[in-house]
Amino acid sequence: MSFWDIAFEPKPVQQPHLPIWIGGDADAALKPAAKFASGPEGHRARRDPHACPGRSAQEIVDCLSWAAGQGVASSAVPVSAVLGIDEYLDYTQWVVDEINLKVG
């Protein structure tokens, strides 16, 4: 896609451009992620399909704290794969206890 006769200010500090993040695990998301995204920073391949994916609580706290320092006023912690409502509620409580209280 190309654009012309437009202005974008302020210019990003990062060069050559802002990181491009694309989320999802379906082919429709993975193909453009592989082609256009800035890379899987912070993501790890899982050898154990039952292992909990993602970053540790401290890594998430550090990342969100850095973003807040950059002026980000709102963010989200991605939900790990869960098998049901009980696991979802456990994960949500973990986010509140281990992340939200330390960032907020």
C-alpha cells in the first residue's frame, strides 16, 4: 500500500521505523507477521505443548513499566492459552497479583 500527500508528525525515534507487531496464531496472521513484522521479540518456541507460554511476570512488569515511562497510558497483557473458565480465572488472578499491582 502506498500513500502520498500526507503528513505524519512527530516522527518516530526508532529508525528506520516503529516496530511492527502482528498478533495471532492462524495462517492469516502468521504470514503477514513473517513478511512484515519486526520479529518475535519476547516470544519463545515451546518444546512442551503443555508449558505456559509467554514472558515471566517480571518481564511483563518491566515491559509495561518501560512503556508507561514512554507515555503509554493503556496496555494489555495477552491471555495465555487456557482450557476453560477455571484456568482463565486463575490466569486473570495471576495478572492482577503479579503484574497489575506492581505496575499500577
